[in-house]
Amino acid sequence: MKIKENNSFAYFRIPNSSTVQYIEGNCSKTLLNLGSTKTNSFLISPFNKGNLVIEIPFDEIQLEPNYSKQSHQIINNSYNNLGKDYYLNLVQTAIKKLKNNDLKKVVLANTKNCLKNSFDPKKLFEKLVEAYPSAFVYYISTPLTGTWIGASPEPLITYANYLHKTVALAGTRLKNANGNWSEKEIIEQKWVSEYIYSILKKHQLEFKENGPFNYETGELIHLKTEFEIENWEKLVSTDALISDLNPTPATAGFPKEDSIQFIIENEGFERNLYTGYIGLKQNNQLNLFVNLRCLNVGQQNLTLFAGAGITEDSIPEKEWIETQNKMMALEKYL
């Protein structure tokens, strides 16, 4: 595909900000090592690509976005509407696997197609900006990815107040649900926290750990633990750290490689950008977010994505409902 000048764009709103920002540029033709990207660039990484990213370098960030300036691009990803029975059977298959070997957890994604009708991407983006003030909200389009819109509650690596931070986010419940967190949800979150702890230690990073605590986003609540990294300047390789952190047990499973292999062999579709990461490199500081609560714009359909963490104690119907609740975060604004 011939790359044209300023063929790609990204509208975005960082968490807890009131400002929508906009960049445009010429995206990379292939995936690049994160460490080799420009000082100022918007970065997009598909699922399970480690430190490899699509880069959109930019000269400046615009604070007065002009939605009429760009038209979004569509590529045919051909997502099928797999349906409830398919997902329930997939969860059952995973539970059998979990009970018979050393796989502790696997995160299984689900999709849902909606007709586009009179869909307006900028209107959806604006609604999500208003509805999810603590999320990273974006609307992007490139010739390599097509067009995606999302509102992610989960940082991968962020920079603020001279500190880099990462989080362990797992467990999901509706905001108005009664009762305490289940043992399954508490253990899930513990596995994610322990994994991130071990990776930060491996890279000889000093950090403060805070949590777990309840984290509210829209109609959902998650369990969250924060890790504030205090000696980022001593990090030997950003590429190696991101490769180890991405994907975490929150989006793939545990152990990491075994769960990824199960996903590849059984899930039934390519996740593409879902559960990859997306965000900004500015003055060499990273603000990257796990790409959750997102949709892809197709020719006739919009495809919503969500996942649930499966353990041997999972109840398939509840896991299906969890994915539906998560997809509703975007679907109710269509």
C-alpha cells in the first residue's frame, strides 16, 4: 500500500484531563521496535507483539481538533459474530484444560457485531470522552490498522509527576452489585500483581506498591494495584521491559506463554489491536494504555471486543455475562 503524507491520525484524551488532543502523520509501513521510534510519536501495538509498534511520528500536538480534516480508513478484518454458544463452549474447553495441566488462568476474548447504520465516529468519541473521564479515550485511523475507537481503563506504562507507573487490573463487577469480591476474582488480581512485581524486580526497578483497591470506570468496578517506579532512569532496556509486561496475565493469562498458545489455537479470531497497547511517546516519556473497551469500524459492521479471565472455578454463563457488560461500555453510546 502506498503511504501518503499524513495518512493517519489520532484523536485522544488522556485520563483525568478535559482536553481532547489530535495528531496526524505518516505512519510506519511495518512494525518497529519501540526503542527505535521517534522522540514524539503516537504508538499502536497489536496483541502479543511485545515491544513492536506502529508509529505515527508528529511535530506537534493540536489542541483544537478539526474532525472534518480527515476521513477514516476501513480495512476488512472480517470478524464473525461468534455468538453465545460458541463462547460458552470455548470457556468449557478452557476449564477442562485448566483442570488437567499447569495452566492457571486464560483470558478469552469475545466479539459482537453491530450494524453501522448512521454511525458517526466523532460523535461516539465525544460521548466516550464525557462518559469515561478516568479512561484513555481515542479515535484512530491508519492504513495498517483501519479505524478503531476505545476507552481504556488500564495503563500499561504512564508518566506523571516525574514517576512512571504501571498497574495490575483484574476482576470485574457491576457498580451496583451486592456482596464482596469472590475468591476467584481476588486470586486473579493477585496473579497479575505478582507477575508485574516479578517483572519490575527482574529489571532491577525500585517501586512502591499500592493496593489492591476498588477502581471504578463507568458502570464497572475492578480490583487495582498501582506500582510507582522510582528509578526509571536506570532501566537498561525499555524494549525488554515492555516485552515482558505485554501482555500481562490480565489480558492473556498465567503462565503467560501457555495461555497465549491456548488463545492462538482456540479463540477463533485475530484480536488485532484488542488487548495490545496504544498511546503516546512525548519527549521520550511513555503514556501507554492496554487497548480494552474498544471497537473496530468495518465496511458494514462495528465489532466490539471484551474478554474474561477463566480459571478452573469459572462458571461459563457468568463469564459470558461479564463480556457483555464490558462491551456495553461502548455499545450503549452507539
